[in-house]
Amino acid sequence: MTRQTANKKSGPRLFRYVGEIINELKKVVWLTRREAAYLTVLVLVVAGIAGIILGALDYGFTALVDRILLGQ
């Protein structure tokens, strides 16, 4: 099979594939702008709280190790 024959066969398959993708995306229930904004803020708040907790734990363990190992 030559390269031109391979390109001719893959052409319609590509269009069919893209068409199937578009059909599946039409079935998706998309979030409203309000829902997307709410969930974005929620993720940022949870990530911030988790960062503060992990930072405090890191600071505490560092101080503990300094006291135990370094005697400071």
C-alpha cells in the first residue's frame, strides 16, 4: 500500500472520529457559569485550608526535630 492510498483511507475515518466526538460532546450536561464559579471558589478555599494545615504540620514537625536532634 502506498502512502497516498493510506492517506485516502485515513481521511474519512478522521472525519468520522471527529463527528463522533462532536456528537458525544452534545450529550454532555455542561455546568452553568454560576456553578462553575462556585466550584472554582470551593476548590480554592479547600486547597488554601489544606495548605495552611500542611504548613502548620510541617512547621511543628520541623520544630520537634530541631529540639530532639539538635537540642535547640
